[in-house]
Amino acid sequence: ADYAEFQLAQGNLPAAEELHARMREFAPQAYETLMLAGRLAAIRGEGKRAYIAYSQVERHYPVRYEPVFAQASLLEENGQTDEALARLDAAAQLVPAK
């Protein structure tokens, strides 16, 4: 997952997608695999697909705040401010106390 993120930072979407395909082969339900699916969809401008991917992460990993935060970000980008704020509130409930 880190190398896929590195490829994305370099602007190399095809390489990141290829790495994601490999990740899906050996760990299709892994947290990193599922999160990367959402990130790739968002980068491709497929907001609905990205939101669904993050929802899948949330179902499999209900204690993680990152997919909920990612959903909020997508909602905000689409002008759905109230929905985004609700998701941010939900994410805040999952952030570990320090």
C-alpha cells in the first residue's frame, strides 16, 4: 500500500492501479486494499464508487475512523455539507483518545 501511495504521489496512477490489482489477488479484504480502492476511485473522479468502497471498509473495520473521514471529504467536495458534517461527527467518535 505504501508503494502504491508513493506512485500516486508521483502522479503514476497506472502503476498504483497495477499494485492495487496485485493487492486484491492476495488480500482482497485487507484494510489497505479496501482503502486504496476508494482512493483510486476518488482520483479517477468516481465519487460514488469511492464512497461505496469506503463504506465497505467501514463495514469490515468499524473501529477505524479513516474511511468515515474519507466519506466526509467526498460529501464535502460534492457540496453536501450537512451530510459531511454528520460523517465528521461519526469519525470523531472513532478517533482514539490520547
